[in-house]
Amino acid sequence: MSKEEIKSFIKNSENAEKVHEFFCPYRVCPLGAHVDHQLGLVTGFAIDKGTKFSFFEADNCEVEVYSENFEGSALGNFNEEYERQYTWADYLFAAAYVLRKSYILTKGVKGVVSGAVLGGGLSSSASVLLTYLKALAFVNDINLTSVELLNLALDAERNFIGVNVGKLDQSCEIFSRKNNLLYLDTKTDSAKLIKIPESMPDFEIAVIFSGLERKLAGSAYNMRVDECKAASYALKGFAHIEYGKFADSFLRDVPYGVFLQYRDRLPANWAKRADHFYSENERVKKGVKAFQSGDLKEFGRLIFESGRSSIEKYETGSDELKVLQDIMEDTDGIYGGRFSGAGFNGCAMAIVDPAKKDAAEKKIRSEYLKRFPELSSRFNIVFCRTADGIS
Ligand code: GLA
């Protein structure tokens, strides 16, 4: 079939029973940046923008999927060996690859995928993977629990796509609920939903695209993870703590007191990464308390602080995102903001007072584009609300 034929099959009301649609939101992480891979504490909101996949079942593991956003196609058969394309098509085959470790697939899918185009840093990759996993499980009559879905998506991202991510993105996109903040301990997996208190002022979530796309694979993301792990291993060694395997060593295992005692013996960069880890965990705890008590100002202040720590201690954030950080901090109506996700270009997020959002948008746009006029056709601000996880 061609793309047009697949689209008209989906649209045709006679096929309504055969055609299915899954939606998975993107996420923002107000507090808890770059600590999930060290088993830290994180917070998140799913937002009301995400990936939509309209599909129908195909026999014999056949696959034919097109994208509304990108050129090309995901074509093939799950029974045949797949050669990585390094394009969006890999994500569908990544989902099949991990599912097949535990299940037999007999069906494939044909369909069209589309994603809200907001720029990187909102975890669209986890969103698309989760959508495909759900769709493939659905056509193959596999019932996945939420935890299984999470672990499969992680496996696909780490072992097929090749980025050593933590659980933040997948957790937010599965467990979030509208009007709630998700608070997750990535060591114990205990997740809490904190309902927005009635006393809290109304807010919207601004997603601000720097105009430059982001890519995690090939970025310094994996190197930062290694720096954190190396710091944890060295600290355990200095303190004569049983250190086990390097792969299983995380900063969360190292008490803060041990870090303080041996900080100066660490290479300066490793010490800075650990500074970020311990301070971010504290900000998450304080931020959750502030959120619970309806104190949006304090919650926002901590988000700004988190952004600064990511820039100064964790040393992520492109030149453009650093300028955005300065502008957001100086804009009336923004409670707090920081770059969203890993910070290698892509988007920033901000918690915004809806009554002041137009003026804030105007100011951010004009100041940012004064600095980077060449990005004017790509720069973008979109306002979102919180949303439910994958449906
Ligand atoms: C990316 C990763 C997440 C997390 C964030 C930074 O989005 O996929 O696991 O580490 O960066 O907080």
C-alpha cells in the first residue's frame, strides 16, 4: 500500500472497527533533572501534546508505517533481520525487538504516526516508543502491565537506540495524571501523584523551542552518566564501602556525608556532577513540599535554581538555552523555568501565570530573537496544560 492508500483506509468509516488510535503525551520535568540515571528523585508532568498513532493490524509481521512529520517510511517484516536506519523508523523496530524477547509476534502494523512539533527535550522518543509498544502488544493480544511497558521502553532506548537513559521520561508518560504532579523515587520506584491544591494559583506550562533541534544519541549525555558513575565508584572506594560492579554503581548509593568528606579528592568535573546530583535531590524534596502547600512561587524559584545548577554544575545547556534561561529569570509572569530534558539544544519549559502569558511571550520572543535573529523562523512558544499518561 502507499501512504495515501493507508491514510484513506484509516479515514474510511467502513474500516472503523479495524482502525485503532493510541496517544502518548510528551513530558516536562520541572525538578529532578539528570538524576534519574543515578537513581535520584524526580518530578514530572505529562502535557497535552504528544504522539498519535493510527493503525490497523497486518498479517505475518508485516510493517508499513508513515510519518506525518518526517519523510520516509518504516517498512519491513519483524521476522526478517533489521538493519538500523538511524531514522525515526528505528523506533518501531526497537519496540518489536524488545517485545520479542518475551513474546511471540505474529502480527505487524500499518498506519500513520504524527507528533506535535514542538522541538526536542520533551521526550518525544519515549512517547513514540511507548505508543508503538502499546500498538504492537494490542495487535498481538499481549497484555502489558504499566511496569512491564516501562521496562520494555527502557530496554529499547538503552539497548537498541543506544542512550543510557534513566526512568524519568517513560514514568512521566505512563503514570502522570491531569492536574497532578508526579513524584517518583527512581531507586525504589515509589510513585506519588500530588494533586494541584485548590489554594494554588492557576498556571500553564510554556514550551519554548530554542529553534535548534536536539539529539541525545551522540551528545555528551552518556559521558555525563559515566562521570556520575565514576564519582560514585571512587567515593565508595575512598570510604571503603563495598562497591560491587561499576555498571551497578550510582550516586544514590553514596551518603551525602561521604561525598562531603572525599569531594576534594575527586576530579573537579566529577565533583561538580555530584554537586548537581545532591543539590537537585534536595530541591525535589523542597519543591514537592512547596507544591503540596500550593506555594507556586517557591516551586518556581526552585526550578530556576535547578536550571542554574544544570548549567553551572552539570554543564549542559547550549548557548541558546543559557540565554533563554537568563531571559526567563527576568520575565514577569514566569514562576520558574529551565531547559527541558537533557539540555543539548531543544526546548525550555516554564511555569507561567496565564494572566501574564501574552506579555511574557512577547518579551521572551523579542529578547531572544534580538540575540539570535537567524532562528526567527524556527523559534516557537506553545502553552500547554497537564495531561494523563498514555491512553
Ligand atoms: C533525558 C533522558 C532522561 C533524563 C533527562 C534529564 O530526557 O531521557 O532519562 O535523564 O534527559 O533529566
